[in-house]
Amino acid sequence: MGLPRHRSEAAGDTVPPLETSPDRGYARGRGLKGPHPWPIPSIRSTSSPDVGDADRESFESKFQWIYRDNPAGPAIVWILHDEGSRRDVGLATIFPRLFRVRGRSVRAGIAGDLQVHEGHRQAGPALQLERAAVQGAWERGIEFMYGFPNALAEPVMKRIGYRRVGPRARYVKILRTAPYFARHRGTALWRRPFGFIVDQFLRARDLQAARPSKRKLASGPLAGFDDRFDALWGEVSDAYPVLGERDSSYLRWRYPTVGREAHGVFGLWDRGTSDLRGYVVHRRQGGSVDVRDAMAPADPEIWSALLAAFSGWAWGGGAHSLVWTGLQNEMLEQLCLKRAAFLRRPDSLHVYAFPGPSVAAGDPDFMNSAPWMLFQSDDDCP
């Protein structure tokens, strides 16, 4: 995104509750306390934030895409207005996202772009913006909020009421060992033959994993997201307790297959019926391939066939590793990641969520991370 994401500087300000002004349609702070006094601001909700003129052409396409074209609904933006200078000095955004939660369709919101002008970067403005955004989310039918905050934004989200769902994790699968052996000191004489032996073992393991399904399943790159993706979504939508909706309209919007930020699509399908059994959305990053999204029925054999076939395809394209980032997920690890030889790498960041009143009252186990299937691409970043 052209807008900085989750930028704030925490301080010791105390922000009072917000009250809605029905005649003007925005919330107004009644007062502020803290070591950094600043003029009493107002917050208003809008659909078109002031983005300025810098990089206008490249920004506008992204703005149209993520703020206006989202199939779950347009983004909701709150702007912090300094009445003393009559300037807009900050904004906070909610990006709608549809989820399936234990068989029920739920409208969620992503805590997205948070930007506060340099002269107003005490904790107070950021907190007031985010609190207004959360309050407005509940009023607009959003049932829970979630986000992937950076280290600066975590304290702000905690003070608003977000709670930690679980750690973020990077799952890495090594396809070629040369880049990793090259990092270690020592003679190069042993690296090539030893690396060759290890690489052959890794390749044989994937071939063995893919062999049982080859008679009935085929795999390869796909041109895009057709109606078969809707049929697969209908099959898997209730198989995972907490999962973002992934029908073809969402996938086409979220993962463009042409242009500067194009994604590739790899599929696994039934040889007899051509029905889709699983897919991987990916993007090349140097020598590695990022797994941006993946889905299959909750069947270890299908997942094993999908990831083995995709690993072989990526290996054939010269990749040295696969990287899959998201909420640490024991269910997914047991279902497919360990079988496919993905290794969990430590990550210092966490995923946060804020259940709304209806979810908090009706699902006391909602914040248990075990049922969640959440990938980094479920965030608002392209």
C-alpha cells in the first residue's frame, strides 16, 4: 500500500470514551489528558481519504483495488481532524473480510492502515482513531476485528482491546541445499557432492509422496480462478472452523494473475472429472517461492499430493525453497506441513483479534488459536 501501515508512537496519554454526534455523523473526543496536550480533535468516517499527489498514478490503482473493489465491501476510513489548524492529521482504516466461523458466514474487519501526522504522534491520537474505528465496526455489522500488527502498533492494539490470538510463523521447505551450505565456512570440496546427495534425497521424498495419487489426480499451473474454485470452496468451507472465505470472486480480486504483482496458480484436479481437489497461489521472491494461499479438503492424502506436486514444480523452475507465512497452526502442521517437510521458523510478531459483542457472548472459545486457518495474505497487504 502507498499509505504507511500501523505507524504510531505510544505514550502515556489517556483518552476518554467517544460519543457519537448524530447531527454530524462523526465521533468527537470529550477531552484528553497527558504530557503532550494538543487541540481537541474530531473524527469523521469517509470512503475517500486524502492521499495527496505523490505517486498518484501508481497509488490510485492500489487504492481503487483495496479500498473500493473489495468483494466484501469498500474500506471504511476514519480521519482525525485538527480543528485548530483545520487539517486532517491522521487516518485509520477497516478492510472488510468475509469468514466462515463454525459453519456460519461472518463479516470481519482487518485493522489496516493507521497513519498519524508527525506532529500528533502521541498515543492519544492513535488510540482515539482506532477506538472510533472499532466502535464504528460493530455499528456496521462487523463481528470481529483482526490484524497482523508490527512491533510499533502492538501496544496501541492492546490498549484498545485487541487480544493476542497466537504467534505468526514462517514455514520453510528446502528444495535445494546449495544456498544454505554456502553460508557455512569450510572447504568447498565437500559442499557440492554432499549437497547433491541431500538434494536427491529431498527430491525423491516428494516424488514418493506424489506417487500414490498419480493414477487419479493430475497437477500443474492454471490460468486463473474458474468455477471449479467455487465448487471446492463449497466442499471445504465447513471443514475448517475459522477460515476466510475463498470463492472465485475473492481469489480473482485478491490474487491478480497479470501485471506487476501477478501471482501464479497451481492446481490439483481429478483426472476423470477435472474437479479441482486443491490449489496453491504463489509468487516468486528471488530464489524462493512464497505460498500466498493454499486450500484442499481436510484430507492428509490430498494435501500431501498437492504440496508434493507443487514442490516438484517449483524445484523444476529453479527455486531453492518454499515459504509459507501465517498464524502458527498446529492443525495445519499435523494435516500437511510436517508430512511435506516444512520447518517452522521463529517469528517475533503475533496475530491479534478483537471479538465483537455478539461473538464474545456466543463463542467463548473464539480466541483459541487451534481452529484458526489464517495466512499472511489474509491481511490487507498485496
